[in-house]
Amino acid sequence: MKILDAKIINTAHGLETYLDLIENSEIKEIHLPTTNNPSYEIQFGIKYFLLKNEKYYDSHKNYVYICMSSDFSSTTLKETHIESLFAVKNKEERETTKKLLGEWFIKTHTYKESINKLINKIKTENHCTEVDNQNKAEKIKFLKKLLELTAEDLEDASIERHVELHI
């Protein structure tokens, strides 16, 4: 029998239950710094179960961006426009969710395995141009920095709205 690592957050909408299972986490996208957005960004989808009125569970998957400055010296959390991990939460619940990301999520097997799988996938991609190879190296560098994040990095991070730039 396998014992699962789990965390529960009590919100106004019910108990959010997070399980350390690989199928409960996905990396949806990764972005390198540009002139319009000078930070590295990765979007995680995190599935949880919501126990409503102590009667039934409902499954949800919400998203959050973990962003790092181009020199990796600061970390920011950004909300997605829809299905945000921080949506419909009061200030205390948002802080608790941020604490969950720092003290639990980035230390889980799921988080590490998701990042390592993406690193291996990127390493096996064949690229033709020098720019493609530089982007590949930059993505791997960023992903390895994500594996070094500490609880303090996320506790000190601000929570911002993600701005999509359309060109």
C-alpha cells in the first residue's frame, strides 16, 4: 500500500484537498524572457478535490504561473485569467494557497517529476537553428532553477495578474 502526501486548505467554498499524484499536475506552458515580458514563466495546472458542505467531492484543475526574473534573483506568482488557483479566495486563503505552493507543492514528487520529464523531453528535441538551440538551453536552465526553489522564495513572492500581450 502506498501512503499519499496530501494537504488540505479550508476555504469559504469548502475543503480543497491536494494529493501528490503525477496525474494531478501538468505543465501547460513555458515562456522565455522577451522585450515585452522580461521574465521566465511556467504555467502549472494543479488538480484538487473540493469537499463541499462536508457531503461530496468535486474535482477541479486550476492554474498558476511561477515566474523568475531574467537573472533568477526574484520569484513572482501570477494568476491566470481563468481557472486561477487564487480565484474566489479572500486575502487569508490566497496567502494560505501561496504557503501551500512553497511548503508543499515545490517539494512534492509530482512537481519534481513534472519538471524532470519536461527537461528530458526538451533535451531530446532536435533543433536546426542556433536560436532554437539557445532557447532549448535557456529552458533547461530555467527548469533546473525551478527545482532549486525554496519555501521562502514563494512566501516572499508577490501575487500578480498575468498579462497576455497580443502582437
